[in-house]
Amino acid sequence: MTRWAIVDTGPLVAHLDRRERHHAWTAAQIKRLERPLLVCEAVITEAMYLLARHPLAQDGILGMLESGALEIGFQLAEHHKEVRELCRKYRDRPMSLADACILRMAELHEQHAVFTLDGDFRIYRKHGDEPLTVIAPA
């Protein structure tokens, strides 16, 4: 198993909300992965929105950033053209901004797997035709 990961919104929310279906699975995966886990700001934004009714969980996300367990490893301003192209390519899905940023991150961080609950990452391709290494529940 790949020990480095780019984290999608789903596992981040499931890790911090014990009522989430995949909470136990995500907690087990996080224990196995090297720190820091990479994220983009779009994932942080989505997770904070989804956890709006759980202020302690929101604080947990910010605490993970502060402690270095999570690291923002992507600046959209530096990659907006590539992200736009990915959104155009996967327009039929449709692809969220967070997914496009994660896919671009996977192109930049070749040694990282994508840690997700989203099946679309089995369809997305980096560099046009390469499947992603994905950490996802069966």
C-alpha cells in the first residue's frame, strides 16, 4: 500500500464525524499513512461546509492543519489552466473543483495515492491516460 496520500473530502469528513458510514475505515487508513497528508483548499472548504453542524469537527480540521498532520500542497493560482482543462475533459461527470485540484495534485505528486470515498477517481486519469493509485473502500 502507498504510504503517502492526497486526501479527498469524504475521508476527511468521515474521520472527524463518528456517525459517518466509513468512519472506522478512514481512521484505520489514516493510522497507516505517512504525515503530512496533502490537501487542497477546495477540500478544506468542502469539508468545513459539510461539517457546519459539528463545530468541534471543523476545529479538528484546522487543528490537523496547525499540527502538520494535513498540509495544503496545492495552489490553484499556479495551476488554474491545467485545472480548467481537467474540468473541461470530465465535463460529463461533472467534476468538482476539489476533484480537479486533487487530480492535478496526483499529477504533481506521483508517489501519492488519492485517499477517497469517491468512485470517480477510478475513472479519472492523470497525464491523460494513467490510472490513479487510489485508497478507497471496497
